[in-house]
Amino acid sequence: MTLTESNPTGTGQVTTLDAKGLKCPMPIVKTAQAIKNVSSGDLLEVLTTDPGAVADFAAWSRSTGNELVEQTVADGVYRFVLRRK
Amino acid sequence: MSDQGEEPISLVLFSGTDDRLTAAAVLTAGAAALGRPVHIFLQYWALDAFRADKINMRRPLAPEAGPEGAAAVQQAHADGQQPWVETLRMAKEIGEVDIQACSLSMDILHLSADQLDPIVDGVEGVAAFYVNAGVGQVVFI
């Protein structure tokens, strides 16, 4: 299943934010910036190398209401997929 | 929404050292990213650091940094860590961040509002600060 197929409500657009190498709090700050340009129901994929991001993205999602739909880690890169509320 | 989505956070900045200003800027940016309004109240040496003619100056570190800590901070800057004022500017772009100068500190340091960097939104007294802080947390840095 692709990200686009898993998206029931938005326009089907997936935006990727490459925040690799950025230190706390920049991944979450850039995410807060980037989500403004995502339509409601569409997905934002964020790539980061900050280990604190696992706790941060869970908390950010809970607090802002943007759903964390997928979370993976490979080769030190954390990947989060968020659906704009 | 969570229970604390819109709860404001208030930071009293007292110290004008680079490390404390950086810590305050990081706390501000994080709160702004969460959608929490941030009120910043500038007193004494923190206020001095927001003078238009000083805001881009290299600041000293807190005494507890020591030579080893100073080297670590210098390395972080060399590796591209952005200056605290840039982090604050970014926080203002993404969220609701209000920066106010303490009127008593303005008086003590003989400052007028036009000497402050435009990132400062205004001058207020301690009563206004507390009223704006409301029921939210207040942190002194």
C-alpha cells in the first residue's frame, strides 16, 4: 500500500521534509512550518537524524491533533508520516 | 487536542549569556511548534542582549561552562548551530510569541524603546506580565 492509497480524505499529495542533520528543536519547528502548506487530510513525511524526535513527534502529534500514521527507522534516519488534521 | 494545546508559557529572561539565551530560544521554538502562546519578559542582562546594537554580538557563557564547556559551545557554533536570535525569529514566524521588555530594567539600563531590536514587541511592567501569563507556567532563565 502506498502512502497515497492510504490517504482517504486529502488531495493525495505527499510532501517530504528532509530535516536530516538538524538538531532539536529544528525538526519539530520545520514540521510546524511545513504542515501549514499541507492540505487537510494530506500527508507530510519527515526525515530526521535527531534521536529525540521519537518522543517529540509523538508529543507534537498528540498536542496538535495531526495524526502520526507511520513511524520507521533505518540506518539512523527516523521517518515520520503525519496526516494534517 | 490535548489538555495543554493552548496553555501559554511565560519565560522570564534575566541572563544575557549565550548558553541561557540559546536554551530560552529552544524552549520558545518548541512551545511555538506545539501551538502554545509564549510570553517573554526581558530583564537586566537579557534585556541588554536585545539592544539593536548588541543583538548580533557574541555573548559570554555562564560561569559554570568552564573552558571545556566553552570549547563545546564554540564547536556547536562552528558546526552550524544557529544563533539564539535566529531561533527566536523562527519561533515568531511559526507561532504566537510576544517579547516584552521590563520597564524597570529599561530604566536601570537607561534604555529607550527605539534602542531595542525590532524583535522586541514592546515595554511592560510586571503586573501586565503576570496578567498575560494567566494560569500558564512561568520559567525564569
